Amino acid sequence: MSKDKAITIEDVALALGVSESTVSRAISGKGRVSEETRNRVLNYIKKMNYVPNAMAKGLASSATGNIGIVVTGSHAFMELPFFQYCLEGICESAGAKGYDTMIAMDVFGKNRQLERMIVNRKVDGVILTRTATDDDALKFLLKHDIPFITIGTAENSGIYQVDHDHCEACRIFTEGIIKKGCERLLLLYSEKTAYVTRKRIQGFKEAVGKKYTSDMILDVSDDSKAMGLVIDGIRKHKYDCIICADDRVCMKLLDRLSVSGLTVPEDIKVASFYGSELLSKNRPSITSLKFDARDLGTKACSMLLNLIDGEETVKEELLGYEIAEGQSV
């Protein structure tokens, strides 16, 4: 670019490979930006004979100080402790760095709130709290030049993402149940389009190995009919243990068992690929996997802020898990 030509925020950001909001903070001296990045910006505009004061207003206005959080509206969101703790981690991490948060609800694939948030430049970056196949929110973000992070696996390897290692956790968890003498297993799940569900099913299949058959997993999205088949199978002694893909499915199973007069673990052993406060008060205690949702939110926010500031960050990160032994298996 010629030194005689007036340059814009976008020109500077493009030349240095950083976001426009990062350039804004570097020039204004306000906001979170590394010293190295700030010096790169200042040295570049000096080299280009650029006078910061001439565009200070336009530059400052490009940084909102907000990050967007996209949450799913496909189920009773606020009833799920996992998402509550995840949001807590995001909000606290963002607040500590001087950012505020805005929530956009994704209701049945309609992302109008997210679209307005981006088009009207209300946020500097976005966190998707859940990924799914044919994800419209993800497609929309990929079309717009804005930093974003997904909580959960995404098909596109170029996307910045953070998640727990659900596949490995569920494989090892299922292998442990098999070692306890449970061979006739049934996995209950819902929301198969969610990548977290797919990863958990994959881990289950890997643990079962060559003995796996398609009738070992069952979609209980249609609660009444599907749960009726489960109860019938238990009474016919088809299963040693029923594993639930998440806490919400497990709660529904436990309620149905209670209504049907069946007890855990006497009539059927029960386990869950996610244990939360929804299950914590159940007696007997439920054998389950523990994932730190708050830490997941904190990590996702930290990665996003690094992207916004033009700093290096890992492309993908998998967090750990714990196995909580309960009386149900």
C-alpha cells in the first residue's frame, strides 16, 4: 500500500492479521491488548505516515467491549446445570478482562438474535455453547469476519474449539461397567444432531467393540413410546445396565422406573455419561461421569479473548473428566 494513500482500520487489521478491535485498542491505549501487538500496530501506522488522531473516533467505535454467547433454545436451557456453570465461567472470565456479555438464543435453528448482534456490530467475538450437524449458527459465523469459539466439536478443523474428551471418557466409563459384569447394555440418548451426543455414542460403541449391535442404543426423544419399550425390556431381563447419554435423559428414566415400580440397582443397574446436580440427590447415588462445565466456559472465554486481541491461541483443546462411582452400578 502506498504511504500517500489514506488507510483505514480495516487496512491496518488486514495488513497485520489482527482484528479491527485489536487495532482500535492498540491505538487508543484502552482495553486488553498485548504489548507486542500494540507495538506492531503503532510501528506499522508510523511507517505508513498514519496519524492516529485523524481516525480515533472511528477506530474506537469499532470495539464494543462485548462478547456474544449463543445458547440453545431446543430444550429447557436454564434447567440444565451444565450450561449454567458454563455461562458462569464465561461471564466471570469476561468480566475480569473488562468485557460484558450478551446472550443470543438459538431457537430451532433460527438465529435472528445472533444475526442482529453481528450485523449491528454489537460484539467483538462470539462463543457457541453447543455444536450440531448442519449448524446454521456456525454457518452464519463462518460467513462473517468475527472471532468465535465453539464449545464442543465442530466438523471444520479450522474452527477454534474447546471441549471435554467425551469419546475417551465414555469409552473408559463403559469398559468399567462391562468389567463389573454388565454385558447386556442399553444406551439411551436424545438430540442425536448434537456433536456431544455423537461423541458419547462413539465412545460407547468403541467400548463394546465387536459385540455391538444397533439395538444397544435407543433414541428416547419420543419419551412415552421409547421409555415404554425400555420398561418392557427390563421386565423381560433383556438388560444388565442402562446407560444414559446425559443427566436429563437419566432423570426421565429414573422417574419412569419409579412410576413402574422398578428399583435401582435391584431390578436394573443405571449409569449416566454426565452427572450433575439434577442427579446428585438421587438415592441410590448414580455412577456417572463428571465434567467441569465452569472450567470449560472459562477456557472458551480465554481463547476467544486471545483471538480478539490478535494473540496466538491453541486451535483445539480437550479437557479432562472424572468417574464418580455410585451405588446404582
